[in-house]
Amino acid sequence: MNKKSAYIVGIITLLIGLWGFYDRFAYGHDHAAYGSVVVWGLWVALYFLFGGLAVGCFLWASLDLLFEIPACKGTGVKALWAALITLTAALIAIAFDLGHMERFWKVLLQPNLHAGVAEDAWGYTIFGGLTAIALFRAVNQKGKDGVLKVIMVLGLVVSLYVAGAPGKLMGVNAARSFWHAGMLPVQFLFFALATGAALLMVILTFADKKEKLESSLSILHPAAIILLGINLYFTWSYFSQGIAGGMPGIMLPAQEIVSGQYSGLFWGVQIMLGGIVPIVVLALNGKNNNIPLSGLMGLCILLGNGVSRYLILVAGQKVEMLPGMSQAVHGPGLTLTYSPSTSEWAVASGLVGLVILGLLIGADLLLPMFTKSRQEA
Amino acid sequence: MPNEAALLDKNASGASGVTTAPKPTGAPAAKEDVLFRMRTELARALKKNPRERRWVMVIDQRRCIGCHACTVACMAENKLPPGVVYRPVVIKEVGMYPKVTMTFLPRPCMQCENPPCTEVCPVHATYTNKEGIVVMDYDQCIGCRACIAACPYGARTFDYGHAHTDNTPEVGGMILGRNTADNYERDANVEYGKKRERKGHSSPVGNVRKCHFCLHRLMAGILPACTTTCIGRATYFGDAADPDSLVSELINHPNIVRLKEELGTAPRVYYIA
């Protein structure tokens, strides 16, 4: 896919999204499919995905801007820009999900810092600030920049925290046995690293000076293979224990994913397309860095990881809190079933469009503009 | 919630439209209705310092016939829209044919002493008030629904802004459809002692909602709607800190159970199984 095609995809997805944004603002949650049983749906899954991407990109940027690994030279600024764009998408996704998005400021100014949602909000705010400062310093860098190093160290620490924060938000929830696993935050960290690597692989596909970036791929490809392997191991551990343990609150959602309604998504997209296929293709590709193929595998990894967040999130809520509850009450949103509505998909499309266009415009206009003005100065 | 106490005090004096219950008079007949006793005990409890009371609900599953009167009374009292339910009755079929029976489990908010829902609220919009009741501050709630996910009893629902008259036909000159027939739905309820009309997207639309033991009625000396409406007298309510109260007697019986006690939530709703 060339850059022009990417622009077209970005514009089309954003246009679809504009209808979704209008629908959300005009009708609130009227056309959303989530309810009072499955309370968090596609938008929260996208928040996890984009939030993880942002953190993953920052961590990869640190290889260039903090650790100065020669093979990663030149990727740091791009990765930081990607972190900012995906973080913006994550925050829009979660804002749209709120019942009163106009009260979002309360999370920052009147927070209950013991609550996972408030921790996430503050974590991502600090992370976003550090990323913006780091990006500003990086594009205006003249020689060694001690301040940039300090910012990157702080950002690294915050990143490691916020990478696992959504996992903690779910993991501390004792009412949902499926999520109540100590390793969930760690899984989210590895998901973030894998998706960050995948997004960079996609971004590098559209880079102008490919010869300079092939060395980055020589790091990203083996890293992606290892991270995907770790993710597959986590997935196997999570689901095999859940099913073998036999506790209904864990076993039933796990079975729903592995052999029930979501088995096609799980095996076809998460495991094969987002895990085994990229591992095999990247491993067979070896040092012959086929850049378009690398980008395609990056997309596969992103899709697989997106599906994995969605499945863990949604399946964990499709459990009756008390046996018979789903039959006791009837009404909108009082059902165990959930499939994203057209309106939810439209918003998701818009967010993807924003990310695509944000990355392209950043690469083509903003970052070169900053660099040029610095050179002129 | 800063204004809650003042609002509830107003309610107690009948300032916001809630009828104050007539004061119980004299000794009841030899076999008094438990409602009479509970109302007397409620009046006694209200004279105490709020922190010295311990409101509990006891539900006798053996007496519940699954009529759903409590569910309906609760919906009427709090003007609940579709999709918002404070007190469903969970029906369970037990046994195998021909020996089949049904059990009924009315499920209000458990008003846990260690509520997992309040800890996860990012803005302190839900908390245990001085009465020991877990309440919602609708003006503070951002609608993130983390508390719904955290409640092990499924006792919270989200108000998506639906109306019972949604999608009903509008016919000019007739009392049909939303524009003419849903005045009842638009009318204010008095949850937490504050009148709130359902207008547009203003709270409680976009908020999480839950049972609050009819706090506005309690402060006016009236028992919760589910308790007074229970035709089988299967729901009991009162101050467990009063050793002479009916609920104190009941919760000290050995056949009392609380749901999911293993989670350490310490519910204030007890079941006689």
C-alpha cells in the first residue's frame, strides 16, 4: 500500500466516523449496544488498545532517544509522534464512553486516587505531558540533550506504570473472577510492547528514506517475534488455567472465547492472524527486510491484539452476578448479549481514521516542518 | 454529597413533596401487622444520632411468592426508566420433574459495609453516607460505570435516558406518544431528597443508579416502598443497632444468610432461607 492509498483509507474511515461522532453527541448513548450488564464495550476496548499503543511507542522511542541504540536511530521522533496520536485516540474513545463526558475534568481535579479509572486518567495525563515535552525536545535537539534524557527516563517509568494500569483496573475487580488475575497488568505491558513494535513496523513502511530504517526493522522483527511468543504463552496460561480450574466465573467466559461465540475471532484473528502468522512470516523473512511485508505483519499484530483486548473485556462481563439475574429483569441494556452497534463501529472507524491521518500528516508535514524551521534557525 | 443532609432534613419536614407518615398511635391489636411494628421502630430509630443507627433489610425467602410487587413499587416510587431496576426478583427453578419448585430472591442493593463499588469510583460520586447507606451523587457521577463492573451483586444499573414511551406513536389530538403521554416520566422524582425532572441529558440520565433503601422515605418516617408493598410480609426493615427491633431478632437466627459473604463485603441485607 502506498501513501496515497493510506490517505484515502484514512479519509474514508474518518468520514464514516464523523457520522458516529455526530450520533454520539446528538443522541448520547441511545444507539450504543452496551448496557448495564456488559457495561464496557468496543470503545473501552479501543481505549485499551490505543492507550497500550501509545505506551508501547514511547518505550520503543526510548531505544533511540534514551539508550541511543544505533540501529534505532531516527525512529524516536516518529515513535513519540505516534504515541501522542494514539494517546489522543484513546482519550477520545474513553471520553465518548462516559455518561457525562463534560464532567471529565472531575477525574483530574476531584479524583479518588484509590480508583483505577482515576489512576489511569492521571497516569495518561502525566504520560501525555512527558511525551509532548520529549517530542518537542527531540525535534529541536542540537547535540546531546540532558533534559531530553531526564524526560525520557521519567517517561519510561510512567510508561511502565500506565502500560499495566488498565490490567490493574480490571485485575483488582474481585466481582469479575475472569479478570481477577494477578498477571493481567503484566500481560497488558507485553501487549503494549508488541503493539508498539507493530505500529512502528507499519509507520516505517511509509517512511521516505527506507534504507536508513531497515536497521530498525532488524531490531523490531526479532523483538516482535519474542513479544508475540510471550503473549501466546500468557494467553495459553490464562485460558488453560481458567478452563481447567472449573470455577464458573472464570471457566464460562474462557469457554465462550475458546470454544463458544468468540472462537472464530479468538483462533482466527487473535491466535493465527495476530500471533502465529506474523511469527512465522517474520522469522522466515530473516534479515531480508521486506518492508511492505513487514508493514502488513504489523497490521496483523495490531488487529490480533485489538481483538484480544476486546475478548478479555467483553467476555469477562458476560457472567451473571447472581444465577438467574439475566432472566429476572428485562429492558434495554439488561442482557448478557453484546455486539457493537453501527454507531459504535462508526466511532471506532473515525478513531482509526484520526490515527491514520494523524500519523501521515505528522510524517509528511508537521515533523519535517519543525525540523526545517530548526535547521533554518 | 454536601447538600444531602440539608435536603433530607427538608424532606423530613415535608418540604419537597414527600408525605410524612402519620405518627404511630397507641398500642396495636394483639396480633399486629409487622409493618406497624417496623414503623414504630423506625420512628424510634430516627430519634437517634444517624451514626448510631444501622439500617438493615431482612428478606424471608420462605414467605416470598414472587409477585414482583416490590419491583413495581420501587419503579413507581423512584420513577425508574426502562433498563434501570433497583430491586428485581430472581427466580430459580429447583429440582427435577415431578418434584419441582421455585425459589424467589428479591435483590435490592446489599448496602455493603465494605462496598467494592465505592472504592472504584474515580470521583467520589458514590460513597457510604452517615446513615450507612451507599448513595449516589448524581451531579458528581461521570458515568464511567466502573461501579457497575465492581458490584458482585449486579445491583447497579445505568440510566441511558430511555423512556417507557419511546417509539410509541404520536397521534394529533390524542394522548399518545412521548410528547403528550409521558408527563409522568418527565415529572421529578425525589431520590436523595432532591427533585430531578428528566430533561434531555441532565442527571440522572447518564448516571449509574441504585437502590438507596428509599432514603427519602426513611427520613420522612416511612418504610421503603418495597417493604410496605410486600404482600407476603417477606421484607423487613429496621435498625439493627436497636436490640428490641424486629430485624435484630431476625438476624440473630441461625438460618440467616448473606450473599457472597466470602468476598468480605459484609452486606446489610440478610436472607432467611
